[in-house]
Amino acid sequence: MRAAMMHGPGDVRVENVPDAKINEPTDALIRVTRASVCGSDLWPYRGFAEFSETGIPMGHEAIGVVEAVGTSVQNINVGDFVAMPFAYSDGTCAHCQAGIHTSCIHGGFFGIGVVGGAQAEAIRIPQSDGTLVPLPGGLDSAVMPSLLTLTDVMATGHHAAVTARVSPGKIAAVVGDGAVGLCGVIAAKRLGAEQIILLGRQPDRLELGKSFGATDIVTERGEEAVERVRQLTGGYGVHSVLECVGTDLSMQTALDIARPGGAIGRVGVPHDVTIPAASPTFFKNLTISGGPAPARAYIGELLPDVLEGRVEPGRVFDLVTNLDGVPDGYRAMNERAAIKAIIEF
Amino acid sequence: MRAAMMHGPGDVRVENVPDAKINEPTDALIRVTRASVCGSDLWPYRGFAEFSETGIPMGHEAIGVVEAVGTSVQNINVGDFVAMPFAYSDGTCAHCQAGIHTSCIHGGFFGIGVVGGAQAEAIRIPQSDGTLVPLPGGLDSAVMPSLLTLTDVMATGHHAAVTARVSPGKIAAVVGDGAVGLCGVIAAKRLGAEQIILLGRQPDRLELGKSFGATDIVTERGEEAVERVRQLTGGYGVHSVLECVGTDLSMQTALDIARPGGAIGRVGVPHDVTIPAASPTFFKNLTISGGPAPARAYIGELLPDVLEGRVEPGRVFDLVTNLDGVPDGYRAMNERAAIKAIIEF
């Protein structure tokens, strides 16, 4: 089969690789119908990874159709249309039961080498009973991009909002206007935030953010951004910060714009980030939370809003390509020429 | 009047100082009936402070009787028996309304030089309408130590438990067997924790912790403590960690014994603490919260349990002294010969 492999920084190739197949009785095999390129795929693309000789199978966001199931699979059937969260999980361990599927004791992540990637014609799904979420059949193709976002980016924006404790009437800030940040705006609005301040610099993304519910835009960075957010909040700062970048600058901004007692939900994988232990974190009674989103825990809650069109996170995809176009998708996203690429099969 | 002043590391003296008096129309003046020495008073005692020529007025935990009030005070009357939380606050600003009285925009802390200390015959209370909590009169002297703990140490243990999200059926760990940690055990039990693991090394304190509700004791430190907590929790770690020390070792232990999705409520003022941004915090989806306890927000909730004897945090006082004995109180606490000293007037 054909799959996207990364061989080094900036080097993504679509190659013939051994067919994905059932290895364990708990596996399922899905034929991918749509996949996407994630902002986190750009970290290795920019050199933050170790590369093996065979390359890294890329991709961890997909929807597709079940082609085969292992002998012990009970809830998933051949022919099911399913969503594949970016982490696999058994659904039964203490961590899954607590809703932290990304820490499943039998779990792991797609597209980092242990299992295959989703930017491929097919993919093996470990722990398929726990991992896969069956979706309704016969859906209009217009809803597919939004369904696909539930496997990572929309679930991640939602996780940022949940861990930042967004609730009705609160003031939220979203740091970052990438696809996750934009989904964070959707999530903050959906959870009832009264004011949503989006911090970013790309005009087209900020426009999309406004259409998703951002009430204020801050294009400044660093201390100037902090000052601007203070002005927008009567000097108090925000209750909830969705930190959707993962750099040290974004984190320090997040900490500085939070009001005392506020919460930061961080979902950008941290790279060289420092969290000061005393000021402002301790003395402002800040709550710092977040991590890899347990997408599996959220899909059930988010799905009706997607199916009924109340949220349209699929609008973050502004580049449609096919498997052969995946390297171009990485390039466009890396150059910020595209927000996020969707791959149609 | 006489008051305890700290002039340098290890140098606490009881001296004649100018009488406390009403300075602002919002002030009250209280005659202290009981005060205490706080674990945080030991930080400057051990050299973590800058000392002026006149010394630092010490103490921030007191109950007493109102002797005078400023012209604009409305809720507090001369003769009232009151509790004085360790921070003063107006009770009306956005942060007070949100329950973060320690960040009051008109607030501040007792005993750090701006206002006087509570280890004194009398003390001026800024923002007295917002700060002071009237207590019932005619109480038995046996309940006074527990009432006194509401001004800081019991409120702080409660804050650790609240920010560590202790709730019925959860497994909590308390790092530190000082007075705050012991009050943290009381708070964790009061909030319904099913298992309470107390980490400490002082046999008498651990015994007291058991009588407060600790179900397991861990005397190991560092990696061995982490391993022991894992054994006690089926390998999963705890849901809630009350970090009641403030050193780097205690913080790393707290992070390592928390299970994925768990929360750390830290109330030990951090000294040279590092909070790693990625592992284990981010990848385990840990929540790090806490800070200076908004004691003013909690006294109303905790008071009935103290008055009706359901909790007895006053048992953390194992050294009773008078104002002249304050230097000995510091010495005993610094040498761990006493858990906490109460000063009777």
C-alpha cells in the first residue's frame, strides 16, 4: 500500500510500504477515507525528532471504513464507518475509565513508529474495541471534514477549553491562531464563554476565528499582548487561557494574561517551555492543566453538534489534497500558506 | 506595646514598638488573644529574606477582640471577637468576589513590614470590613486553638485539598507532615477521600496524622517514596496530591505520585522549585494548582465543623507559650522539636 513517510526534516515521501494488516486479535484494519496533517506533524518536519533509516510513518487523524477485525473484537464490524482518535486505548483500564485515554495502560499513539500512520491507504488499529468510534452511515460529504477534526484538532481545542475551565459567562483567551486555536475558539464559545480573545497574527485565520466566535483580536506579542488583554478585561485578565502553541513565549503570555485564580489549559506540545514555580503561577493561584487530549472521551459529546451543524470545525481545512499531495500539504502548512490540509482518498 | 521582631536569620526579639492604631477609616484595631508561629515564618528565620534596620514585624495568624474601628467601618464593632486571616482584603473587588482574597486589589499580607505582625499585643487591620470574620462569643477556651488555625494553617490545608480536587472516594496523598500537611489530612478526610497517604518522617507527627485520618504512612523519600505510593495504589498513583512543603524534592515527588489526570494542590511557598513543562506534567495531563490560601473565603465553611468539634486542627499546636516565649517557639519549630507554637496573651 502507499503511505506518507518522513525521512528527515522537511523530507516527506509517499511510498510503497508493506500492507497494513491484523496483527493482534484486538486489532481492526481500516481503509482510510479522509486523513489530515496535524500541527504536531510539523515538529519533526522542523527537525524535532529522531529519524530511523526506514523513516517515520506519519499521520494520526483519520476516518475510514473497517475492512477487517481480529478474532476477539466485539463492538466493531467490517463495513463500519469509524473515527480513529489519535491515540489508541482499551477503554477499560482505570485511566480510560477516568477519561484519560491518552494514558491507557495498553494504549499508544499512531504515527510515531510503533504502529503505522494515518496518512496512508490503510491503517491497523490496536485495541479497536476501545479505540474506534462508529459513526452514522450515509452522511453528506460536506460534514466529513468536521467529523475528521473530532479525531484530534477539535477534540484538542475542546480539551484546552475544558482544562482551562471555560464555563458560561467567563472570559477566555486563546493563544494561537492555528487550527487548534481556532477549534479552541469554537470550544470556548460552545462552553459558554462571554468574551473570547484570540491572540494571533495571520489575518485569514483571525477572520475565521471571528466567524467561530472570537469577540476580540490581539495581534501584539509578548508584553504588548499582555497589556492589550489587560485593557480588554478591565485590568483583571482572563479567567481561562487556551494555550494552543507550545512555545515558551506563548506559555509566558498565557500565564501573564490569566487573572488570579484563573486556569491555563495547554494543548500545544511544550518545546523548551519554562513554567515558573513561584510568580506568577503560585502567587496568582493559577491552575495549569492540559496535555494530550483524550479525544476518545470527547467524541461522543461533540458528535451531535457536528452532525447537526451547530459547529463546523472542518472549516479549518483550507487545503484539500490527495495522498500524493501530502508532501505539498506539509510544505504549505510549514510556510503558513495553509492552516491545515485534508487528504481525500 | 510589645511585639516580636525579626532582625536577621535566627534573631527574633520581643521588643517595645509604637502602639498599633487606626490609620485609615477602614481600619480596625484588635487586641490579640491568641497568635501563632507559621511554618512560613521559618523561611526568613533560615535566611530567606531581606532585613531592614528596624527588623520585620512577625506573625500573621491571630484571633482577638476589636478595640477600635475607623469611621467608615460598618460590619465590625468594638468588642467583637474576630478571626484575622493572614491576608487582608476588601471583600468587594472582582478577585475577592471570585474567592481569591489573597489577590485583592486593595489587599496585602500581615507581618511582612507594610502592616504590623500578629505576634504582638495588638494589630491594625486594614480593610477590616472585608478582612475580619466575627466569631461567636462565650466559647470554651478548648476550642480557641482550632479557631486560630482557621486564620491560616487549616485554611491552607483545605486549600491544598480543594485545589488538588479531593472528592468522595478519591485517593489523596499529603506530602509533608508539618502543621499544614497535618491540616491537609484533616481537609482530605473532610472532603471524602477514601485513602489518605501521608508522606513524612517525624514519628509524632505521623501519629497525629493517623489520628486525623491518614490511612497509610510513607517515610521513604524521593524515588523510594514514589515506588511505595505506587505499591499502595495498585500501580496507578493518586488522584490528588496536597503538596505542603515547597521544596523541589517535594514537588517532584508530588508530580511523580500523581496518576494521569491527577491534580496537585500546592500550598508550600516554592523555594527553588522547578516545574517540568513536558514530562510528567503535560504527558500525564496533570493539573497543577494552589497558591496562598484565600483563608477569608474558607472560614465560613470550616467554622461550623470547628465549633461543633468535628475537626480539631488545633491539635497541631504542641507548644504553648506567651509573647516573651516567641523566640523559643521559633527555635523549637526550627529544630523540629515542636510542630507549631501557639501564643497565649
